[in-house]
Amino acid sequence: MTDELLNHPGALTGDVRPTASYTLRVNGVERPVSDAWIGESLLYVLRERLGLAGAKDGCEQGECGACSVQVDGQLVNGCLVPAALAADSEINTVEGLSGSGGASDVQQALADSGAVQCGYCTPGLAMAVHDLLQRNHRPSEIEARQALCGNLCRCTGYRGALAAVQTVAEAREAALEAELDAAEQAAATVEPVVPAQATEQSFADLALAGELPLYADSELWHEADQLIPPQAQAQAQAQPPRPVEPAWSGTPAHGTAVPVGWEPTPAHGTAADAAVYGTPAHGTPYLPTPPHGTPHQDPGVYEGTPPHGTPQQDPGVYEGTPPHGTPQQDAGGYDGTVYATDGYGHQYTGYDATPAHGIRLPEDENA
């Protein structure tokens, strides 16, 4: 018992380290882990506690890539990830690349290209190639070199691994194209199946609408005839045929009479009616406008505009506009109040004229 305690990675002599129990989901399977030291790496738990020895312990510093695994779809070094922190994550290892138990296409391509010798770095290379082709279906050689730069190999080099990348990419692309072609051919050969009940109902709707199928040589045409009620057939036969209206023959030329009785359009300048003033011919000048004040030719119309100040002929109307400054003739309009006195002693007792600009008024004196 003492030897087991001393060999346990989670305990030292005289020091009991904290432990935890958790569950890891590895390759789609729940794997419980009990009483494990919380400092154990994911690589150690996979190999020593769960028995998945595919990931290799190369450097324990994240430099060689032999322990590469996927955590939530991200390629990581298992030696650098604490296993307790991956309890809620989806973990994929090299054992899960092939569900049938055999070699996957990536593993088989690595073996066929000569990229396997000692096999210690092969699981990490397989996980790196698998992760690359998940993200990039047709990687170039430069992209493949960048993806494999974290995996060290001292036996075969990297030429075989790069060739395996291109081989798997081409094979997957060809398989995808073949699958798409097969799906298109299957879709083209399959005919839609129409239920008999739905077919009869659709033709019944056509019969009620007065329409029949276009393929008169088929048996469905006669079935549609039988679906028309006898009363509707008799009523359709009793109705007279519709008259065929003549097709429109185009717009007639200008001035041509329409067959319905409309008289042709008169030529420009021709009077439409003797009682109505005709339109003058195009280009005929109108009479010039008479000058201002010229009397109209019609004696019943006002004989010109009188010049400014001319009294009207009607004596009962105001006789013209007086010049500016002329006193009004209405004596009873003003009460004789003196408004101002000029410099010579003259008093303004009436509204004799408009005072000159600048003369002070009594309102200014009393202000």
C-alpha cells in the first residue's frame, strides 16, 4: 500500500495533493475519472487512466507534436492541457479516426506514402493531417507544410506526409463529385407519384371551371368529359357562338374617316362650323395690338383709356384726379384750423395743399 501511494503521481511523501473526480468525453464516449490529481495532464490521463495509448509522450513540453489530440475541434498538445479543465469538452484522439476499427484514409495514405518507420510520431502526424483536411479540403503544399511544422520526425522526414495530404484531398474530392453525380441521376430518373384521388379531384375542378386537359388522346380526356354535368353540357350547346370581332387594322391616317360614322378631322385652318370661329391657317399673323388709349371698333365698348386726370363723361362721377397739391373743392370738409405758419407769416387755414417736407405741424409743437 505504501509503495502504491509513493508511486501515485498525485501524492508525495508527507504531502497529500488535492484530487478530483470528473468525466471526459473521448471519441463520443463518456469515460469517468476518479480521484485524480488535479495537476495531471490530458496525455497522462488518456494513456495511464483510460488506456488510450495512441498519443505518445515525446517531450512533455509541447515541442514534438507526438501527443496531438483535438479538444473541441482544436488541435492541441495533450501534454500541456490539464485533464480536469477538459471535463466539459469533446476530445478526439487517433483511436477515433476510424469508427470501424481499421485504418482511416489518412492513416492508410501515410502508410502507403512511406511516412511510417518507427511509428512514434505517426499518431501526431495523423491527427495533424486530419485537422488540416477538416479546415481546408484542398490545401496547397505551403499550407500543408505550415500545418505539419509542429510535428517532429527523425526517421522518414516530411516528404511522405506531404504526399499523403494531397492523396487524401484528391480522393475525397473525387468521392464527393461521384456522390453528387449519382444524386443528380437519381433525381432525374424518379417520377413523381400522384395519388389517384388527388388526380380525380384536380380534373373535377377543371371540369367545373369549364376547362379540359390538353392531351386529348389520353383516357383522362374522356373521364373529364364524363365529369361535366349534363345540364352544363346542354346549356353550353344552347348558347349562340360569340361573334368574332375584326382585328384592329392599325391607326388610320390623319383626316381619314373612321367606319363608325365619325367625320374626318378638318384640315388645319378650316372652320369646323359656320357659327363657330374657325382656326386660322398656320402662319397667319394676328392683328397687331392697338396702342394704349385707342378706342375699340365696337361703339358699345369703352372708347379707349383716358389719360391720367381727364374727367369722365358722366357728370355724376368724379371729374378726374386732381394734380398733387390741389386743394379740394369741398368747402365743408375742413373747419379752418390753422395748422402752421410759413416763414413769411402766411397761415394755413385750410388744406390748401400738401405742406412741404420738413414743416412742423401743430402736433409737433404740442408734443
